[in-house]
Amino acid sequence: MALNQNKPAQSTLDDIARKLNVTKVTVSKALRDHPDISLETKEKVKTVARELGYTPNFIARSLSLRRSGTIGVVVPKIAHHFFSTAVETIYDSALQNSYEVILMLSQENAQREALHIQTLLSMRVDGLLISLSKETKDLSLLEAVKKSGLPTVLFDRVVEKPEFSTVTTDDEEGAFSIIEHAIHCGYRKIAHLAGYSHTSIGRLRRSGFEKAMMKHDIPMHPEWIIEGGFAEEDGYHAFMNIYHSKNLPEIIFAVTYPVALGIFSAAREKKIAIPEDLDVICIGGSNYNKYICPTITCIDQPVQEIGKQAISILLDNVMNPGQNRIQKIKIPGRLFLGDTCRKKSA
């Protein structure tokens, strides 16, 4: 069979080098924007590469470097301010270091998460960045990945184990500070729509809430602490549970910004005015917060810094095999004062 007889031969680095009368190494470095090569030479090489229809042979490159030039990223969602911003930051940093990103979405499903991690391993990625799903409890696959020596960094939703590098917001301190803010504003009847306690953000944000309440000797009502997920529908259903109890708090602390939006939706449905009849605060913000009326007072997470730190740690370990430096980074959030949770009138 001669199906490929008329297929044009792909141009190579040698073809570009011959046309410009430079070395193959010069061409390779120019295409990678290496600082050793002048801007003029880079432009000439790239122009000829385009004329010849050159495309990089990543397979050959990975064999010569013993690296794939790819990193795998697994996140629960992408239609979410935190994760979309973090992923964009990771992409930018990866490209600046000549790495490609393979993105996988667990969609908050532990089985899909495990499948995606196994797929990325089979693709021979050079490292993994993972934010765990709300369902993830079995850590055996993560532990096996770690034992294999593959550089792995967890961010935002992590496991609190010494063998994993992690990058997070200081969730406990953030929750503590926003509850203290609410208390200083005069609120005493405070509810918490909490995340699942097996997740790091659910556990630590609830811990910060409880510590602030205990510090100021404010009672915590069990019916006002509802454990659940991190999405809009979780906030909606949890608020409805409180509403039907006919015992509304003064303010609700939502574990995430989407949960706060769910509270807004349910309150609007029940004709409860925010912040006049019921107030809302949360951890995490959004670019859309400024378009919401009222804007939500929240702990604004340093999302871009989290993304930058996570990929920096990962690439440091990829570039220095055997080093395996474990880092635990907690980046403080910032209290954003919106229209909710203002000082109560006497």
C-alpha cells in the first residue's frame, strides 16, 4: 500500500539551519526564545520556520530531554472564578517556562479525578497540580503517585500530610477574621453554611468560625451550622433548610462565594432582603461581585499568587530531579468590605 507516498515531508530544524546558514542549536534556542540568542536572529529563525511550515517534534524533544514538556492539572471545575483564574495563571507561568498544560476536570467526582490522574500518568506528564474534588476521601492513588517520585503539588483543596507540597489561602485565619469583623459590626446570631469536613477548606474554615465565636463567647446553634458542598445549589438548599425552621440568624457565613450566591437566590425567592432582613459574608470573591447588589463582604483570596506559587514549586522540583523539596505555603486573604456586613445600627 502506498497511502503516504504523496505526503509532503515535514520540515526540520536542519532545514531552517541550512537556509539561514546557522547551527541547529541556534535554531533550537531561537525557537525557544533562549536569552543567548539575539532578537534579530530569533525573528529570522521564526520567519523561516513559518515559511517552511515547521512544527516542533515534541516526541523527539521529550526523548532527548527525558521530559515530556507537559504538566497535568486536575481541578474540580472551570466555570468558577477561583479555578478559572488559577488555571489561567498556571498556563501563563507554564508557557513562560516552555511547558504545555494538560487540563482535566473532575467535576467534583472522586472517580473521575482518579481516572484523570491515571490518564495523565499514562501520558508521562512531568508533574501534577491537583485541587481535590469535594468527594475525595481515598488518598491511596495520591500516595502511590508520590511514592513514584513524580513531582506533585496540591493547591486550594489539599491533604494535610507532610509528604505533599501545598499552596493554599490561610483558610482558618481568613474565616476567623471575617467572623470577628461581623462580631465587631454587632452581629451575634451567626450561621455557617460549611463545607464537607473531610475537605481541607471545609474543615479549616469551620475551625476559624468556631474559634472566633468561642473567643467572643457567642453561642453556636447546631441547626445553624450546615455541612455541604461548595456550589450555588448547596447554598440555596441549605438556606431553605434554615428558612423552614422559622428561626433565621442575623447573618450567614458561607464557605465559598458560590454558596453565598445560592443564599442570595433563595432569599430573593422568599422575599427576604439582603442585608436588611438577613446578612451574608463568605470566603472567596469574584470579578462579578462589583455587579451584584449588594456587593458581598468577603475574604478575597490571592488566586493568582496561589497559582504562581503552585507551579513555581512544581517546576522547581521537575527541573531538579531528586531534590523533592516539600513546601507548605499559606497565603493570607484580604478582607474586602462590600455592602453586606456593615455596622449594625443601635
